[in-house]
Amino acid sequence: MWAEFVFFEKWWSKQNDQVKKDVRELVRSGRLELASGSWVMTDEANAYFPVSVDNIVEGHQYLINEFGIHPSVIWSNDPFGYSNSVPYLFSQAGMKRTVINRIHHGIKTHLQGDVGIPFRWRQYFDLSGASDVWTQVLPYTHYDILNSCGPNAGHCCEFDFKRMTHWSCPGPKPVPITDNNVASKANTLINELKAMSHMYEAPVLLMMHGDDFRFDMIEEWHQHHDNFMPLFDHINKGDQVNISFGTFTDYFNHLEEWYRSNNKKPPTLTGDFFPYRCALGDMWTGYFTTRPFYKRQGRYLHSLIRAADLLSYAARAKVDKDTIKSWNLVLQNARRTLSLFQHHDAITGTSKRHVMDDYSHLLYSASNETKELIEKAQSALSAHGFQMIEFPLNYTQISTKQAVSITSLSSAVLRVFNPLPYAIDDVITVRVDSRNVAVYQDNAPVEAQLEPYISNAQIAQNTYQLAFVARLLPLTTVSFVLKQEANPESTTIAKVFTVASQIDKWKGTMLPNPFAVTEIQPDKFRLTGKSLTTKHDPATGLITEISTSNGESHKIANSFVAYKNSRGGAYLMRVADKPDQYITGDVARILVAGPVQQSIHLFTQNIYQTIAAKNVRGSLASQLSMSVRIDIAKEYNTEVMMRFDVAMDKRADFSDSVGMQLLRRDHFDKLPVQANYYPMPSAAVMENDQQRITIASNLEHGVRFLDTGVEIGIGRKIH
């Protein structure tokens, strides 16, 4: 069996025609199974479903081109917990069988007792069972040979024949099978298989035989084959067990045939398998949040691929075939790079530092090539040159806004592309080098405001942020003209406010002309939009309450906490029950207000937070946009979380499953903090019959729900 075709492709591309012919024959005859077909064995906590689809499609197209086959079985032995959405996506590609392993040890024990090791995995939204996936859980603690044949690892180790020449066993080492010992060894194996069979309803068992970094020498192949064959021959002469080498397809064919012929149905199960607790008792929930920078890099690349895919297709009629071919190769490389990053030791942030740096370089390179494709496609569509003005300058950045030079050009055309399939009203922000700028669309002035440009908690002295409202039609590019004008009537200089305790800090040169800080009363330090108004803590400036246009008030008190002396790692979370407050005292802050949007900026030693209310039509008017930059490089064994406390009776809580569906999440008071964490790839939701609060994110986090609200992991520094 082979899975993960990113690695297979690298090997395959170096083989001669005879080797390729031999491998194709092995596949055709069913002796070699190409499992899953996806580019990598994806992580299932941090994945985002459009990228998961690309991971499947990229690998399946490769197999169709090279072998003319469609895989039928998913092999997913190593992710640290399982989403119910990922097998559903595979089912839509025609795959209705899967083998999994790392599920909560308590749940695995329960399945063992309920003969539920094979079950049918059902979606909440599919009561008919049409998308059910036959699922085999590896019954013991790991996928190695010691956990393969039955409950006694010492006995199973006797059949790991590589250990005749390498390593040791918890019991007797394996020995070559001979006429003198074949009967006793066969009896040992049969007894283990019988013990394992009690977990199955059907008399059809799957015994996996392998491990990490195995079968990499021809010696091992002969050790296993030459010793198992006499064992199989001896066992098959009896009437207790029929045993042979086989594939996943062989196993599932026999399993399903038994259920059909006996007119029985296997157990069904709904839901996902998070969080994952291993047999040692550790909770594998730290990786939901580990290394968030890389997680954001992947999500950024996906946004570029989406835009480049749409724009390049729209521009096909305006370029030649060679150009189209080169564009397709750029997109293929970008998709393959992003699919590679879905690996369960990549997007998780759990690889070694130098490996994560390599992923970062690959993501940056793919982003840069995709950015250039967007520029070429936009240029072809408009017959004018086009340059993106927001992108990473190197692999250590997410994105940086480049200043549009209005001073030297007098005017510039700004083109904004909406990759969404629906129209939106949104606030567009652009960095400019002049404070005398007006915005026009179709020769008509557009209301705009000029603000201080703040990036990474640094206030620029010679550039500014220009903000204006735009109506963006679906899948369409909209053009605006930025013109230098003396005192433009359509552009307002935003006002900047702070509270009395902070006024002296902000006077002087911290803000460039024409901005000056004005003192404001603490109760006036708030955002006031078309559909909502906020209240803020008088000391920290953090939000405490939102009032909507219908007169309702909702507590949503923001805070940051830190779990000190964390003993986890990249995979695991081990924290104390009670964290410390991370933002206290009189926080440096400003309120920037104008007719287009209002924003509050909070500056602390390790966290820079902005929160904005946009004066637009539609759903965005009832949303707050929050950005949090965190730098805890100097912390030691610390996990930082963001909390929102709410007042909501009879509340139900949810987090998303790969961005595709929401799953109900419960809080268990008797369990430790780490046991209550769930993946939050894109959203957390709290609701009752009267209201819903949704927290949407542009990168992956871990989340847990408290009696008082929600806690979201945003940064980890574990040594």
C-alpha cells in the first residue's frame, strides 16, 4: 500500500519505463494499493475544506493521468484526531472506505467493547446514510507491529521479523520460522487473532504490518515474506483461521460481503474525534494553535490561489495557448505546495524548526508566483499594467502594504477584485504618501477618510491610510482613481482621541501631521457605527459590551490571559487550571473616527489590537473587525489566550469542522483545561433562542467554551 503522492511523484519521476511498467502492473492486478490518492495525509483539525478538496483533486488527477485509476480506500493512520468533514469530502470523490487510528483512547476502548471497531461513519445532515463511510479503527494504541495482531504486544513482536537482526522486543525476539517451530508460532498468532476478533462482529480481521521508516531495505522484505509464508501455509491447513497477505480493498470486500450475506448492519457513528487523548493520557490539543504564523501563511496562499484561478480563467481569451499553459503550471505548483502544507506535521506546526522554515520558504515562493500570475491576468484583462500593493516582502512576513505614490504620479488607478460569488459593501484601505488625496469612481467623488497608517504597532510618519466604502459586485474587478488634490472636499481627516491618563503620551511627534490627539471622556471612548455601539473598559480599553441599533445590549467582555509554566509541547497542551490576566493597568490607546469607519488601537508590550466598526450597508455593518498581533518570543513556557465573556442563558456552543459545518461543543468541568479544547479552523459560535455571537477567524486556533464565554488560543511559547 502507498499513500501520500507528493512523495510518490518525486520517486516516480526518476524511474525508467520498465520500472513504471512493472509498478503499473502491480496496481492493475491489485497487488499494490494506492490508498487515499490525496497529495498528502492531511491534518484534520486545522484544515480548511476548499484546500482539502484541492488536496484530494490534485492527487486523484495525478493517479488518473499516471495509472488511470480512482482510489477506493482512505488510509489516515497518523493525524491527531479526525474531522467528520474530511471523510465526507472523500466520499464525494467516490471513496466510501477509510482506516483511521488516533482517536481518544477512552472512545477506542468503548468501541472495542461494543464490537464497533468497524463502523459506518454518518453525517449529521445525511440521515439517509448515502454518504456513509465504512470505517476501520486500528484497535490498539498504535499502528506499529507490536499493536497489530492482538492484545499482547510481546507476542505480536515475535512476528516483527526485522527484529531478528535489529532492535529488541518486550518479550522473546523473533526467530526464523522452521519446521520445528512453525506449529507453536502459528498457535501463538492464532490465539492473538482470536483475542482481537472479540472486537469485531464479523469474522473478518485486519492486521496491519508496518511502522514509520520501515520496509526501506530489501532485507526486511525477505525477512517478513520468507517467514510469514510457512506460517500462513501451516495455519491455512487447519480449520480455525484463513490468513493471507492482502490490501485494504481485499479486507473491505470480505467485510461488506459478510454483512450482506448475513443480513446484518454494522454500528453507525456520527460526529468527529476531537480532542485526541493517547493511551498515556496526554491531550493532543496544543497543535490547534502551535506556530500560528505558518498557519496564516497557508491561509493567505489559499486566498491568492482563489483570486488567481478566477482571474486567469477570465483572461484566457486574451492570451495565447503557451501563456495559458504556463499559468496552469503556476497554479498547479501553488496548489501542490499548499496541499503539501496540509500534512499532519506541517500545518500543525509540529515539525522541527528547520523543516517549518522550509515550509515557510515554499509557501512564500508559491505566494510570490501566484501574485505575479494575478498581476499578469489583471494586466491582460484591463490592457494596462497592474501591480499588487499588499503582499509579503519576504518569507518572514504575512503581508505589507506598499504606499501608492500620489505625490509623484498625481493620480493612480486602484483596481479591487471581489473573489466572492456575491456582492458586498466593504471598506477599502490603501496606503498613500500624500494627505491630499481624493477618490473617484466613474468620475464621481467617493467619500473617504485619511487616517494614521499603523502597522505592527508602529505609526508611520510619512505615509497615511486612505479608507473609503466600495460596492463590490460578485467575481468582478472595480476601478477607482486616486487623485492628488489640495484640500479635497470628499476626503475627511479622521479625528484621533484618547483618554486623559494617556493624553500626555500622545502629544508631540507620535502622530504625523495633520493628526492631533484630543482628550475624550472614558465613557465616550467607543465605536459608533450604523448598526452598533461599543463600550470599553476604562483602564485597558478592551471591549466590554455591544449595543445594537434595535436597542439591545450584549455583554462581550474581551480579555487576554496567560497560562504560565506550561509543560506541553508542539503537539500537547499541559496547563494549570487558572491563568493570569495578561493585559492590565492603563493601556496606551487611541480612537480614530471618521465618516467611513471608526477604529480603536490598543498598544501593550506583547499585543497590538485593533477593532473597527465600518459604516457600510449590509451584514458588515453589524460586525466588528478585530486584528491581533502578538509577539511572545521572550516568554518562557507560556500560552496566551483571548477570552470573550458573555451573558447568555441556555447557551449552545459550536466550533467549525474544517470550515464546512458547525459541531456542538460541550464543556466538562471535571476535565482539565487541555481536555476541553477543540479545533477552530475558522469560527466559534455561541447562541440561544434569542441571539448568536459568531467569532470568525482568518487562521486556525484552538478553542474551549466556559460557563462565562469562550477562550481562544492565540500564541504558544514552549521550550
